Amino acid sequence: MPSTSLRATAGRRAIAALLVTALGLGPAGVGGLAAGTVRAQVNLPDLGDADTEALPPSQERKLGERVMAQGWAAHDIYDDYEITEYISALGLRLARASDDLGNAGALLNLRPEDFRFFAVQDASINAFAMPGGFIGINTGLLTAAQSESELASVFGHEIGHVTQRHIARQMGGQRGANVAMIASLLVAVLAAASRSNSSGDLATAAMMAGQGSAIASQLAFSRDAEREADRVGFQTLTAAGFDPNGMVEFFGRLQRASRLYDAGNYAFLRTHPLTLERITDIEGRVRSVPPLAAPYLDSPEFWLARARARLAEDTTIAGNRAAMDFFKAEAERLTAPDAVAATGTHWMAARPAVAPGAGAGGSAPAASASNAPASGAATAAGAAMRPGTPASDGEVAARVGQFSATLPLLPASPAARAAPWYGLALARLAANDADGAAAALAEARKRLPVHAWFDRLEARILLARGKPDAAIAFADTARRRWPQSEPLRDDYGQLLLDAGRPRAAADYLREQTALLRSDARLHEQLARAWSQLGDSARQYQSMGEYYAQRGILTGAVQQLELAQKATRGGGASNADLALASEIDARLRGLRDQLREEMGEKNRQRGG
């Protein structure tokens, strides 16, 4: 169960959903997942040209970067190594498919590699897009998705918001808007979606900025924007090779689950009511594309990332115990040879009951009073209702349930069976039960013998069991075995620090930051290494670079100023003239960049 603090933020999440609606961004937690078809068959609504004077394409990226910088500064972004690696890889795959379809166009000048996908630590089911290619998802969305295609449908939808420049179009339709106002609203959305202590203050401040009339005036526009993102997202989903049925499943399951289990986690449904028109559109578009030659196989990372996200939903002691109970139950359930991968109350709420004997590959729905009559009612209502009329919960659930009942239930993959054991190992390690964590990880390896994420966890378990030399040796071998694994690469320096080897950590991290200057994590770790070594100048220099890579220019300048003072204070590192010269040059560049940003902000406020 979500913690009390999570439940208390439900009101702010509803406000955030309304703010995003006004901006035409549509958090794809649920309501924006109507489908489209291949590019040649799409009839997009005419939203008009973007007002490039209000928000030129060159400013979109800067606007997104500004909001992200404030998100990092307020700790509103959840930087879990593995989850970030997974959603970045998934998002890049979809962004490349979208680019191949020509969705971005020359005007936006946004390459697939320019997109940034990040997580927000919150159990509510939500996702949102910001200008310039920044797309966030709540950890609750990851745990709610029961297949990788479901999750991909959300990403495709959000990519559609970015490539179709919906914020620029919204600003063009509201002459009183300016970039500073839009930025403040986006910051509020990100803050209200997170679990940081600053979230309430940021969201409330934005709401006090007098934006109520702007929100109300933009609702009609945002519906068109949502439909456009739906269709573009469907193109992207199918072009990337995912199962389009995942869009139907996710769309309807959350609607029905909201009736039965809503505790504030489905606020988006209340601001974006489903219509039978949109549901029919989903079904028709899915049926219009050829079926996949073989069932889509979820990546192992999808299931393992879901386990990590489940733990992130509540990090209290009680929450960790609840997660252990959940993982134990799932591990037991998945011992059955014909067990299906999809789990949880959300999934069960949307699926019609399967008749005994149907098995993992069957799809025979059990006849029940709750299913058959409702299907007929939904069909009749759909014929009578005019397009765009909101559907009732029962009509939506029946319509989607009837469609999804025809889909096969696939047996759990080795990764799906390993995931609860992996989650249990993580939970036990968090509870300082290193031996229990080792035993659970061994069970995960029986089902999925080899995986880079398992190796990082095993190194951590070795360290927790008081075996630092073995942990370092294992991690060093693992990072060389998996040279593309960012979690193994980025955690190795921290492992050395945690093992009490600051000099070795500094040597490794200096090498890595030279190769990967934009990796903020490495600079932060290097700052810790210099701190343990007593080198204050280099400590401040590394922290300054950390802030710079996060876009927090004020913090970067402050840290570099401290580093500059440290090189002139008579310490051991002060004799390093090359270091002093390096710090001075970087500080001059950052000051110039900060002055330029502040000047731009002032111009936008005046516009």
C-alpha cells in the first residue's frame, strides 16, 4: 500500500493533471492512449501552425532544460541507475521509430538521441512530456504496466506530444502566455508528481500565479492535442515492432480499475474522460494493422525494472516489508508451469475471468452476469451516443473487456519468473539482511542465469557481507563483461568509496569523467572521493561540474567559486597551477552562460 505521504499528495496530483491538460501535454497515465495507424492512413486534427514567435523551436529545448534543472535541484527526479537505463533504452527505440516516420520534421531539429527519459518516484499512474524532448514517467506507471507493449504505448503517446509541438501551439492560441509562465506551470507539474518535500510549495506557488482562466480556456484545445498524440503514438508503437494490443489493454484496464480501487491514483481519468468514440477508434486501428507473426516477447529489463519500481513506491520500513510479502507471493504463484506473467489487481480488474482449463494460451471468458449484459449495453449505447460523449465506467469496461477477452494469455518468461526473486533480494538487502538477499538472488539466477543487473546486486551483497575485496574484484570483472552497462560502470566508483578505497575511486572516476563528461553521477562520486582524500579544491570543482551537467548553473558557479578560493588558500593542492587555471577558465564560461540565461529569463518575463 502507498504510504500516507503518497496518499496526501493526491490533491496536488489532480492539480498537476489539470495543469498539464491546459498545456496540451496530456500525462499519458491513462486518458491519452487512444490509438492511430500507419502514417499514410492517419487523419490528424488540424490544430493550426505553431506560433513560432511565442515559442520558437530554438527555445523549446531551453525551456525543457530549465524545468529539468529545477527538477534536479529540488530532487523531484528519481535517478535509479537501472530504471533510468531501461526507460532510456526503451524511449530511444521509440524515438528512432518516430524519426524514421518523419514525425519530428526539420523545424524541431530534434534527433532521437536528444530525447531524455526520466523517472519520478511516485506510486500514482502518470506520465508527462515537456518541450524539447524531456519525458517523465512515474514509477507507478511502470508497475501498473503488465507488458512492455503497454509501457511502450505510453512512451509513443508522449513522444507524439513532443514532436507535434503542442506547447508551442498552446502558446500560439493564448496571446497572454509567455515562456516564463509556461515554465512555472511545468515546474509545478514536475514538483506535484514527485515525492520531494518541496513539491507542495512549488505546486502551490504556481497555482497562485493566476492561471485558472488560462487552464479553463485551453481544455478544448487539449482534447485535439491528445487525439493527435494518440495517432502519432500508435504509428510509433507499431513501427517500433511492439504489440498494438498493449494499447487496448492498458487503456481499458486502468479505466475499470479506477472504479474498483481508485484511491487518488487515477486523477487523470477525471480530467480526461474516455469516450466510446475513442475506444472504438482504438479497436479499429488495432484491427487495421496486420497481426504480429509471433507474440511479442518482453525484454528481461522490463520485468526487473518493474520489481525495482515496486520497491520505490514506499521506501519506509513498513513499505519494504509489504514489498517482501508481495514478492514472496508472486514467486510462489510463478512456480506453476502454466503461470501467466501479468499480475496484480489492476490486471485482474480489467480481464474477464478465464474459464477453468483455458490455460495460459486460452482466452475463453467465463460467462457471468457482469460481462455479457454489459457488452450489449455498451454496443447499444455506442450506437446512440454522439461522438465525443463521455462513456460511463461500465460501458468502457465492458467494451474493452469484450475486446481483450480475445487476446491470448502468455506463459511467464524466465525473466518474469526471476523478477520477484530479484525484488526480494533488493528488499532484503535494504533491510540489512545480506544473507537473505544472497539466497534470493541465487533463486533469481536459477530462472535467469545471466544478467548485468544481477551482477551489480551481487557485488553489493558481497560488500554488505563484509567482503570488500571480493566485492571489488567481482564488480571489476562484471563491468568488463558488460561494457555497455551504465549501472555497473557508474556504480563501480561508488562501490570503491563504500569499501573505503577513495584513492582507487578517484583514479577510476577521473578516467571515466574524462571519457564521459556529461555523466553527472560520476562527477558527484568524484567529489566524494576528493572529500575523503581531503582535497577541497578538486571536491568543489567536481561538484561544480555535477551541477553544470544537471543544468543548475547557479550551483555550479557557487561551487567553482569555492574551488577557486581553495586554490588560493595555501592548502596542499594549491601548488597545482594547472588546476587553478582550469578552474578559472571553467568558472568564466559558466558565469557567461548564467548571465545569458538570466537575461533570457528577464526578456521572457517582459514579453
